[in-house]
Amino acid sequence: MNHSLHITGGRVIDPANGIDEIRDINVRDGILVHEKSPHAEVIDATGKVVSPGLIDIHVHFREPGQSHKETIATGARCAAFGGFTTVVCMPNTSPVADSPSTIAWIQERAATTACVNVFCTGAITRGLAGEEMSPIGALAQAGVVALTDDGRCIQNHGVMRRAVEYARQFGLPVMDHCQEATLSADGVMNEGEWSTRLGLPGWPGLAEDLIVARNILLAEETGHPIHCQHISSARSVRLLREARLRGVPITAEACPHHISLTDERLKTFDTNFKVNPPLRTPADIDAIIAGIADGTISILASDHAPHATYEKEVEFDQAPFGMLGLETELAVFLEILLHQRKALTLPQIITLLTVNPAKLLRLDRGTLSVGAPADITILDPDHSWTYDRNDSPSLSRNTPFHEFALRGRALTTIVGGKVVWDLESGFRS
């Protein structure tokens, strides 16, 4: 059994229950309770913020099959370091997570090695090939929380429509990596001034916009939720805003790099800035932040995508897309959205990292309600620090935020009533 906790003096922000006040939090046997237990471990959170455990619905932990990049255990430690108590893994593993047996393997691995809650998505199509649907009913029975071919995008609209209709029968949200392949083609960065200057093939925003429009139409036609992953284009934000105003069940997420870094960063050919969809322009950043501020984009996520150093240290065209994100995610969102742009309040940011992702995927997380699992993040939105990738628990080092000065970070991460990481003492076994 877990021991008891008494968290005292903190500013409790619990958007699920409309709470923003100084109050105490009590935990017994991994569950949030009303009263303090005798002999409870006391955590003084005076001057700090106590929130529901943060949730990231878009991570790549690389197991099975690519454990030289990351494992479920090391990825979970990255999550805890960043203040995240729950993560949702993408299915582009090897083998692809398109069968109940692979899902069961991941779940067992997570149960025995992960220090945070790890949920699985299932692939929409077998092998992420975009042609034949995975056994969606069996995946639902195996416990996946959503379906996605993330890393790839289904180009056949008929297949996508049938998949959404099948997903509707099982109550599974569909998440989509929005990329029209004939337009993005061999593009490796945003199509624009800097791709021209650098002589690199461009990946135009239009390739994202077309699939966002497709998904809006399918969500409207089927009445079933579709979630657009890692939005990067201003026009996509506009399309989503118009659709949501009409009541279409379409949602979207934004990543830290797409609101903080532009395609100009690639002028040094540093492959740590190579990501899919690519970094775009200041105008795109402004549109994404405006979309977050007005509720068009209702979820924040990292797209944590580890790659080994030797894989990234090649010619820019040949390097894989992707960057680490879990450890710096909260800090970048606080730095940009709260401190620099003043686009959102702290409770609004916490909403996008807790109750909104939990609602989309129907997770029993993201709340400090009595009786709920005791997943808690204690954070300081004003804590100044410099991120050093050499301190990362990840097996990879492909971050664009190395040596960035940041404001705001998690101080303590509590999962199931157990402190798994805190800033002073590090990870607890």
C-alpha cells in the first residue's frame, strides 16, 4: 500500500472542479481523500502551485523495437522530470502497435518499468500503411484509448472514412497526423524564404491544411470526434476555428516548438530543429497562439520523439524528423503563453494540460476530485532555470532547447500517491 501525503499551503488549481485557492491536499493509499491521515508525509507547497498531474497525449517511447532511442522506462522518467504523470504513446513502434498482442506487450512493459501512467493508442491501419484497417474492435477490447497512424497520414479518404465510422462504434477518438503526401513530397523544412535560401526541399503548409479540411468534413459527416495533431499552419487554425464555431466535433493540439521556434533556426543546418510538421514562420506562430487563446486549439502536447545521436548527425536531408519535448514542454508553454505573450492565465494553461486531454480520451485523470487517483504536479511558474540536455534521463539528446533559459518548471511529480521525482532529490525508486 502507498503511504499517505499531506500537501499544505499551496495554491491549488484544479480546473476540472473550478478550484483556484490556497488549500491542503490529502492522499491515502494512492487516492485523494478529505482528511489528513496520521503519520502522513508532509509536503510544504507554500508559494507553489498544486495542480492535477499533467497529461501529454502525444509521445513516442520507441518500445518495442527501437530501444536504442528510448524505452518506456526512460521515456517515463522524462515525463516525470517534466511534471507529467500520464502519457499516451503513439503506435509507430516495431512492430507497429496494430494488434492486441503488441498492445498487451506495451501495457505489461509499462506496468513493470514506467514511473508514470502510460496509455496506448492503436494504429488505424495495419503497419501504418494506410491501406487495410487494423482490427479496431480487438484494439478497443485490448484497451487502447484512441486510434492514430501518427508519423504517417492516411491518404485514401475512403479508408479514413471507414476507419472513423468503425471507431465511432467503439467510442474511440481518432487522432490524425495531417500531411498530404504529394504536396509535402520529399520536403524537409517549411516551404518559404528559408527553404529557398538554404536550398532544401520545402514542406508547404498547404499539405497540412488539406488534410485538416478533410478531417473537418469527415468529422462533420460522421458526427465522430477527430483530433488534429501538432498543428503548425495559420490556415489550419482558421479552418479549425470556423468548423468548431459550427459545432463540428474536431479538436487540435499545439506543440511547444511550433509556438517558440521558426524556420529561420534551420539556417545552421542543425538537425535537432528538424521536425514533422516543420517549424514555420512568425505569422504561423502568431496564428497558433491566437488559436490557443480563443479555444480553437484546446490541448497542448509535446510530440516527444527521441532519436539517437548518430541518427541525427548526418546530412540534413537524411536525418530523421523529431525532437525531445517532455522535459521542457511545461517550461516552454509557460515562458511563451504566460510570461512573454500573456495569451493565457496559469489556470487556462493547466486546463489544456489536464482536463481537456483527459476529456478527449476519456481518461479518469486530470482532476483533484476526492476519490480520484492521486496524480499531482507541484510547479513554480516563475522558477528560472537553464535546460541542459546532458542531464536528461532520455537515451537520446535531440533537443532544440539545449542551454535555453526558461521560466517555470515542475518541482515535484506524484503518481498514484507516490513521489516519483522532485527537483531537490531527483528520482525516487
